[in-house]
Amino acid sequence: MASRPRARAFTLVELLVVMAVIAILSALTLPALVRSRGAARATVCTSNLRQVGLATQLYWDDHRGIAFVERGARTNQGWNYWFGWLEDGAEGERRFEPSAGALWPYLRSRGVEVCPALNRTDPRFKSKARGAAFGYGYNLRIGTRGTSGIAIATLRSPAGCAVFADCAQVNDFQPPASPDHPLLEEFYYFDLEGPTVHFRHSRRTQAWFADGHVAGSLPAPGSEDPRLPTEHIARLPAELILP
């Protein structure tokens, strides 16, 4: 009776070689996958800002070209901000009502309020309200508190004036944050004082400008907040803020 040929098994050396090849291929493709995911998030963010910007232009059209203010009336133990009503109280527990915002009649709830690159599940993230409120900030120089808002026609350069941008703030003064445990939180405006712009797209921020275009912008040199250095919280250059 003829004997069957013995099946040849992989040797340990061959298995190690295969594993090494797989590891090399993974190392080569992982950066490309990370870049692709980052690019996809930036694309969604750009779309979000365009929709917010379109709603803003509709508001301007209906209000004789006058910008809405960043924060308006105080009511029902809270404040009416441009993005909605936010209750006073403990961080992460406050009620939030978006229908009180200036853009609500034009934007409603279209799922464009939060940038996908803002990681709200990170242990270093602290919510302002119950759930997400808004992940973009408004140029305080356009809608300064206590004013009626500026006339958009008076802008020095609509193409050079950022109206909205990716925003966040490092908080070390409201529990559960502390000086020894700074946390990232949503923030709703940007100005010349204090770093509140989040450069979360490969160290760039996405911004919507008064002429209707969206562009990535770099931070003002030397403006980055050192408390959470991996988050890249900084300030926009002054020429993109001043009306």
C-alpha cells in the first residue's frame, strides 16, 4: 500500500517572516488610513460650517444686514446665546434649548452643530450641558454682548473676516476640572483675548468667512494654550478676527 505524502507545515521561521511582513505593511498603511479619516472629518466639518454660514446669511438678509449678538437676554435662570438657551448650573447638567438661538428658524436641527473631530468621549472632555450644545464658536467682534451687532456692510474685508471657527476651551476652574486636572470643553466664541479656537484638523481650524467661503487657518504664533498641548487650543491671527 502506497504511503500518502506528508503535508508540509510552516516552520516557526516562516511564520515569523509572515508576521513581520504583515507588521511592516500595517505600519506603512496606518498613516494613510489616519490621514484619510482626518480628511473625511475635515470634509464633514466644512459642510457643517457651510450650512451654519448659509443660515447666517439668511438671518442677515432678514435683519437688514445686522449681525446677531453672541449673548442676548437673560431668561428662565439662564442666558440666550446665539446658538440657544443655556441654563445656569453645574457643568454637564445644565439644560440646553437650541430653539432659542438666532439661527434656529433657518437651521433647525440638521446635525451640523458638532464637528466630528471634537472627541466628546475623551476622558479629558467636559460637557457644558446635558449632551452636546455647539462645537463651533462665533466672532465676538461681530456680535459683541451688550450691542445690537455690527452692520455686515461695514466689514473691512468679508473674505478676510472669520465669522465661525472650530472652538473649544481648556477649563481648569469648574468642577470636575481643576488646576491639576484641566479639561477640554465646548466654547462658543473667539476674540483677541484668550485661546478659544480649536486647531483640531491637523493643527488647523476650519473657519467660515463673511463672504461665504470656508478655509483652514493656522493659529497666531505663540498663542497656544500649554495646559493641554496635544489639543492645540490657540487664537486666530488678529487680521482674521477684526471686522
